[in-house]
Amino acid sequence: MIASAAAPTPTRPWGASRLAPYPTTTHLPHASVSIHPETQLGIFLDRNGRVVEMGKHGTSSGTETSTSTSPDGQSGNDQGSDQDSNQD
């Protein structure tokens, strides 16, 4: 006779306690978006074809130096790493 293993007890996933309903949605003030051919910026239009100002968004850039290890795996030639960033 083959003994059967006990069925695992179902447990609630740990992340389920963090779930919440989505916040109330709001109607967006634009009906369509197109790209201006010269500036390559988005143009948001309302249902009447008028331009809707969507506010300004900043841009950012960053650089990072790489870390390298010596060919023999020793730490004598290790280079450090650093980062910098700029945001408008």
C-alpha cells in the first residue's frame, strides 16, 4: 500500500495584506495626443481641438564609472565606482 502525503495547508500570500483598491480615477483633460514635427514635443488636444497645457516635466542625466578587477582576481588593481546626476 502506498502512503499518501498530507495535502499542504493553503496559506494566504504575504503580499495580499498589502493590496488595496485602486484610487478613484479622474477624467483626463485631453482627448488626443500628437507629435509636433519640428519640436518633437507632444501636443495634447481637448475634445474641442484646443491645446491643453500638461505642465512641465524635468529631465535628468547621469554617469557612472565602471568597476573592474585585476585579471588574476586579486584586489590590488580594483577600481572604485562613483555616480553623479543632473536634473533640470
